[in-house]
Amino acid sequence: MDQVKTLYATQPDAQSVGVKTFVIGFGSDVSGSNPGAVKVLNDAAVAGHTDQQGATKYYQATSAAQLTAILQQIIAQLQPCTFTLAQKPDAANLLEVSLTDSNTTTPFDGKCQNLCGTDCCMDTPADWSYTDSSLTAVRINGDWCTTLQNADPNRYTLNFLSVHVLQ
């Protein structure tokens, strides 16, 4: 539709730098009972490279609870728990991963099972893993991933210490 073309004509560089537009229809006015609205929202979701599978390409919420769930799903996509390492370790077992919490009143909300000084040592496969055999990126797993995704952006700092073997 013209509205969608106009939207993307005003931001020609958005697609070239990887900007995605998440489209959420909220309320019954933008549901299947309004084909014109559905077309505009579907076109915007496709143009924004965030289209969903099926006939409804945009996210649809009819309640505050559904909207909250959709926003949490989008946040999880925007804050993946994968981190590229600045330096590749010499071997898979020579990387230490820890987490620093800026909240000194209730650090880690009591979730850390293995403290290393004031940091939380993430030392089990349940905590983190390499993304592949290249050893160049780490994925934070399970509850820690959820904790990082839901926290204030300035609360936690991930620390990667690569131990090198001298020859």
C-alpha cells in the first residue's frame, strides 16, 4: 500500500544497515475483520523484514497480556545471548566466563551458585557454551540468558578471560 511505500521511502538507508521494523497490531480494529488494516500491517511487516509465518505477517495482540508477551518475544530476538570473543582461546577448556553485577544490594538476585570474589563464575555447560567449534563466540544458556535479557541494560557485565598456554 502507499502508506508502507511512503514509510520506507523516507528511510532508504534503514534496510541497507539492517534496521528491522517489528509491526504489532493492537486491538480488534486491526484484526482479520478489517482487511484494509491487515494488508497495511502485513505489508509493513514484510517490508520491515520481521514478517511472521502464515496469513498474518505482523504480531497481533488483543489484550495487554498478549502485547506484553509479544514485546518480550521481540526483546529476546533483539538481545540474543550470543557474544563474539575478542580473542580466541588456545583450547576450548581455556576460557573463563564470569558475570559482574552492578547491584551490590542483592547481587545476582541470589541466583549465583559459584561466586569468584564478587563475580559469578559461569562454569557449567548449563551456564554457557561455544556456538561452534571455531571457539570464536559464546552463547549464554538457560536462566542466565533470560536474566540478561530481562535486566536493566547497565546492570550486568560479562567477562571473558582467555587463558593462553606459553610454549
